[in-house]
Amino acid sequence: GELGRNLEKLLCKHTGKLIIITTFASNVARLLSMVNAAKKAKRKIILQGRSLWKMYLAAKEAGYLQDTIIYDEKHFKKFKRNEIVVICTGCQGESLAMTTKIADKKHPQISLQEDDIVIFSSKIIPGNEKKIYNLFNKLAEMNVNVLNEANEFVHVSGHPSAQEVKKMFQLIQPKIAIPVHGEAIHLNEHCRVAKNLGIKQALSVRNGDVIIFDNDEAKKIGKVESGYYIIDGNLILNSDSIIIKNRKILRDNGALFISIIIDKKKKNINHLYVAAPGILEESLDQDILDELKLDIFDTFKEISTLDKNKIKNSIEFSLKKHIRKLINKSPLININVFFI
């Protein structure tokens, strides 16, 4: 196709330079285009990344790339740099992928030099912008030329159009269709296309849905817990656990620790301790700390009970408003009340 021809043109144009191409490992058609372009440019092909090797071997098993010699990284120093094209993973700036390792000079065999070429045959997936632009900048610091869809024709979408999805269904003629990749709007549209073609069993599912297949029929029968988990030391936490939420508050807003000792008989505060790590520095912000202490004393005077929870809730409610007004922060507030 047109993309393959343009890749061939780029590989032939940039003679005398090492060329690295990074793409999605799952796109076998793109891998075939790159391999054909490299062969026509008379360049040796080095493949980097476990997922790319898996796809290459699967493609070979399916009858593709039978007459192509693919090398691993151990052959990099056996050829002249300008005779090589390296095809590797990491087009989304993944920290452990090969493109990032090469850019960080952490790859044991493959290295970049000034004026070498790195081609990103991919689009920037929303959410990955920061990682990818960090990678672009690392390459720019090395005076490496970066080619991507913004400045060259090096990528086309690997996702099928509605007409192509229809053709796939017409060729396969399935009894059941369950789309498994994409956002809700894509999954629902995929099911609509299937139903319009007469596939009655078309289910739009979400992560965690349990499906049972019985006599050519598919049904949702339940849901299991799913989502991201976080390894925190020796703990495994749900990504939306209160621990993680509090950690984010601490990161962005700091914490306010209050210890209050109350004389039960006199019904007054005997001692008050206020600390605000991550927000205030005691030696520089004593005036703000004093204001917060004054707010606690004033709030306590308005409380007509010695119920510990009511005291804590009233003081926390008042402090939240006061500290927001003073420094525009919403810290994690921890209040301890003791009676003597």
C-alpha cells in the first residue's frame, strides 16, 4: 500500500544512517510493510522486543515472511550501521520497552548516534502524551532525527472501518459476536453492525462481566470484581482504595495533625498541638499556625458536649474552611482528642 511505499522511500533516502522503526507489536500488517521496505532498501532487519518476536513467529507459522532473514540484537555490531533497520517495541514511550532503553543508553548492544533516524509508525494514544514527548526530547538531546505522523506519512490506522467489520462478519459468519476492545461507544456500535447483519447473539460486555455459552447461546450471568491493583510494599491495594485516595491528598495538599488534651472538670483545652507537614514550616509560618490554633479554641467554646466524635467533627469542619481560606489547600486532617 501507500504507507509501505513511503516507508521504502524513507529507508532508501536516509542512506549512511542507522534507522530504527517503532510500532505496535500487534500490527502484523505493519510488520510486513516494514520488512518489505527494508528488503527493498537492502537493509538487514533486526527485531527487538519479545512481543514483536512472538508476532513474527506467529506470522511465519501462518505462511508469511518465509523468505526473510530476521536477526536478533546480537548481530547489531556484525553489520555496518547504515545497512541496518531495527524494528522494535515502545512506540508509546513505555519505560521498559526497547525504544526507551535505546534512548536511555541502557541497551547492551544497540546504540544511537547523531543524525540517526527513529521512525514512530504509530499514533499518540490519548493519555500517553507525556511519556511519548519525553522520549522525543531524549532523542532530540542526542541530535537524533525523529519522524512521526506529524512530519511524515509513517502511520495509518490499524483499526477496521465499519465496512471492513461487515466484510469480516460476512466471511466468518459467526453465530455469536462479542467485541472485546474499545470504549463503550465502540463496543455498542460493533454490536449494532453485527445485529444488522443478522447475528442475533451480539453482546456488548464490560470488564468483569461473566458470560456463559450454552447451545449456541451467550448470556451475561454475573459480574466479578475487576480493575487495577497497586503493589504497595507488601500490600496489594485496589486502585480506588481509601489508602490510595489519602496518599493522593497527602501528595497534593499535605496533612494537618491536631492533638487536643481536654480537662474534663474545667471543660477547657489544657494543651493543644498543631503540625502541618507538607503545608507549613513552623519557623516561617507561625502566624498561620497560631490562627489555626485560635480557630480550634473558638470552635471548642461553641461545643456544648464532651462527646469525642462531635468535638473532632466540629473542629475538622471549621478547620477545612479556615485553611482553605488561608492557603487554598485541602489537607488530610487527623485529630486526636484526649481527656484528663
